[in-house]
Amino acid sequence: MLSLTDIEDSPTEVSKMESVCDALAADFSRDNCYRSAHLSMTASENYPSKFVRAMGGAMQGAFYEFAPPYSTAEGEWHFPDSGAQAALVQKLAQLGCQMFQAQTFDWRPNGGAAAEQAVLLGTCSRGDAFVHFGHQDGGHSSLEELARKIGIGIFHIPVQEDSLLIDVQRLAELLAAQPEIKLVILDQSFKLRWQPLAEIREIMPPTVTLAYDASHDGGLILGGVLPQPLAAGADIVLGNTHKTIPGPQKGYVAFFNARHPVLKPVSDWICPYMQSNSHAELLVPFYMALVEISLFGRPYAQQIVKNAKALALCMHAEGLRVVGESFGYTETHQVLVSIGSPGEALHAAAHLLALAGIRCNNIEIPGSGGRHGLRFGVQALTRRGIQEIDMAVIARFIARVLVRKEPPELVRNEVALFLRSFPLHPLAFSLDSQYEEPHAIRLREEVAA
Ligand SMILES: *Cc1c(COP(=O)(O)O)cnc(C)c1O
């Protein structure tokens, strides 16, 4: 551990810098080893490519950038600029509009939670109400406390227990009975299925805004394996850019109609009310992450869904309680496994699997009446070149720990050995793979030849 006195004791500025860099290098190296040797199966993380990461250093830094996605006369707080940053904003917004079939694309939210909160604050005032997924149905955590604090009423979307799909008829009844509802937001974080958005549009009163939070499935939507929320009837699509979209940690809000009455309030809540700076140094990595998806998104998203289905089937065959047998387990990047009490699920995620080199989260299982379990995502593994034929091996690792109760440390070494065939560079479906073929794919081609 490097202390301030070590630095002060170094005789010259150069050697002071060297001690700092040595200490940082040790952290980088530990991070690299950890990532290489672990199965990254949290559903909310990904590996951005080297190309996208390098773009984070392309600009000399960030200027302030307040310009909203609606046209406005220049007011207070003008920041002079060469025009380069505004040109980058325009490139990103144009590509975002094109990819989400939107008329506006606001790149400014510093994450999915900021995007969601701005949508809530821009659509509802004190005394109004909104509808979203309850926690037990996978609803995200960033809206309810805020709503309670400022006096916005909260309702939960009715969900059918077996299919995990929205009960559209009961949602229509709720909207008819509660005219104070101004927003319906589909904010699922545990998401195995596409929800009937087009049917929901049909029953929406004209004064209620319909928003779709694509934080989890953004990459699957842009890759064309799930429908486009705006084309299916949503007024707003929002989300972040680091789950199935393998970009930096940012967010976006896009409107179907540039004349929508809540465009201005939602945009103003993003910035300047909730945020002042929007991490403009991430403009280029954000843009390149979307370029990457526009080039490789379809095969990437198709492989993710194949991998998730294969993982679910293999885990079921290994004796794990995989959720959703009646609908083929999953239509997304996620697979859920029911474990038991909250304590047992926490122990499985935080101790047993973590010690075995497998990362995932413990969650409440939707539609289970309070059972807890594990949420796995396959999007990051897919970027390492892992395919459905490899899922039997991965399911076996998990079952050895959770079903056969083998010591996790024994499995850990085998996980690390298995992952040597899937190095972190170059990643599959990435700009990096254009210069160097991913190791796993090269190996498979050699075996096939
Ligand atoms: C992850 C998630 C968020 C939060 O995104 P951040 O970028 O972490 O702020 C918001 N909504 C949903 C549905 C999510 O799954």
C-alpha cells in the first residue's frame, strides 16, 4: 500500500510519479487478472471494447454542454467552443434517433436512474400518480422513494404470475379508475420476456405518457431480436448504455414525437435541474458504442439469446430450479434460478459462487410469492466469444457448487482454466475484432477445418 509519506520521501518529482504509477499498476494488474479469470454473469455489466475505451481519451477533456434536444433561443450560460463538441453531440444524437426510431435523442443523463427520474419529474407533479413494476415483479428501485418524498402517488402494474406478462385488461381498469395517473413506465430490471407494448398502447388514455426503460434490453432491441419500443407505441424510450449495450456508463432519453408536451420538462429535469455537467468526455465512447452495435448488433443479440436459452436448459438439466419453464425460460439475456430464502440466495451469490469465480446477483424471484434466487446474464460472456455449446460446461460449474456442494475453491481453478480460451481481447462483435480475430472463434474455425 502506497502512503503519502512514501511519495513525499521520494527524492525527485519523477520518482514521486514513479511510485504513484507503480502503485496504480498493481491495482490495474489485479483488476485484469480478476476479470480474466472470472465468469462475469451479472446481468447489468459488460466489457466495452478497447476501441470504445480508448475513445474516452480522444478529447482534451470536456466542456460544459447544456443544449437541450428541443430548439431554444440562447439564454444565460453560453460556453464558447470551437464547435467540435457540438458536432459530436449532433453525430451522437443523429445516430441515436436513427437507431431508436426516435425524433429526439438526449445523450445527457448520467445513467439510467437519472433518465428515469427525469421522466417521472417531467410528467408528474405533486398530487399526480404513476404506474410502474412493483419490486416483486422486477421494477427498478430509483422511482418510489423520490415519488413518496414529493407526494406523487404510486401504483404497480398488474402482472400474471405464471406468464410474467402484464395483465393489460387490469391495467386498463386501473388507468380508468385513477385519472390522476400521468405516467406508465415499464422499468423492469428482472426481465425474461418482451411485454405486450402494442396492446398497452391501445388502452392508454391520450393524456397518459407511456415510457419504456430499455436499460437491460437496449442491445437486444438495437440488434433486432426484440421490437423497437417507440415503433410499438411507447412515447419515450430511455435507458443506460452499459448492460447489453457495451458502452461507457451513460444514459439517454428519446422521444417518438419531437412535439410531445413533456419533452421540455423531461429535458429540463435532466439538465440543468438534476445535472449540471453531463460527462461530455464520454460523448465519443458513447457514440462509438452505438456505432459498434450498428455494425455487429444483429449477430451479437442473436448469440446472446441463443446463449441464454442454452444456459437455462443446461442448468435445468443439472437440477437447478430455473424460472419460466412454461415459456421456454427466457427471451432476453437473463436467466433466473430460484434458491429459497433471502439469506440462502445471498450466501449463494456472495460466498459460494463468488469463491468459485462466478459473478451474479441475488434477487427476489418474480411471481414466486417471496422466494429469492439468482439472476444471471450472458451478454458479457457472449463478448468473450462464448457460445451455446459452452453453456453445458458453465452450467456444470454452477451446479457443482450449488447442487453437489463441492468446495468452491476447487471449481475456481477450473473456471480460470476454461476462460483461458476466451481472452478479454479482442472481444467478439466489437471493433477490436476487425483487426484481430477473437481467439475462441479462430480456434473453432481451426477445429472445423
Ligand atoms: C440498471 C437500471 C437502471 C439504472 O441505471 P444506472 O445507469 O445504473 O443509473 C435504471 N432502470 C433499469 C430498468 C435498470 O435495470
